[in-house]
Amino acid sequence: MAENKRSAEAVGSNNTVDVREIGTIIYSLGCFPSQADIHNFIAEVEEDQTGYIHFDKFLPAMTRVLLENKFPPIPEDRVLQAFENLDKEKKGYLDSEELTNYLTQEGEIFNQREMEEMLVAFADPEKRIYYENIICQLTFDPDK
């Protein structure tokens, strides 16, 4: 919810989109690009390197991304397998500290804000992430 609200606020009163919000906007639309994909998208639409993209340039580019299904989601079984590989003790959950270590040190690095948002959204009061319960929120099945 907070992500969608922030995405709606990302378009400023001067009809520009803050480049720092591009990833959040794209993710909230059900697309799952890599950080490199996001940087390439920004480079394609940001003309003047001000940190803002004119909405009239952003909208057609984002429409193309959606129509071409350019950044499809990862299938549920692959996401489950990834979590199971991280859960060495086969507990069915990851502690938030453990997940933070994985996601801020390996692979495509999450920044502090992204980690905080994920933990607020998915961790239970004991700061555990029961991954089987959240996989449907992390993936999208177009056939369902």
C-alpha cells in the first residue's frame, strides 16, 4: 500500500517523475526488472540528467514496457527454491537479520530503504519472514 501511494506521489506537480522512484513505480506495476534494467530504462528516457523525467516522455516508454511484457516476473517455484536454498535449517522462515544479510551483501544489492520496506511488509512480530506465505505477493501468475 505504501509503495503504491509513494508511486502515485512520484509524479510531481511539474509533470516530472523523480528517477529515484522509477524502480518503485515499475515494481508496483507488476514488472520485475534488474537494477541494470532500471538504469537502462532511465538512461533511455532521461534527457537532461536532472534526476527528473518529463511525464510525457516517461508514459510512452512505460506503456511500451507493459505492452511488451519486458520485465516478466520470476515463476513461483523458482522463488520458493531460492528461499529454500537460503533456509539451510529448513525452518520454513528466515529471520529478518539473516535475510537482510543475504539481500544487502550478495547478488543484486538492496539498499537500506528497500530492506526496511520489505521487512515492514513481510516480517511477523518476531521478525521472521515465512516465505511460503509471501511468495504469491512476490510473484505474478498471468494464468490465474
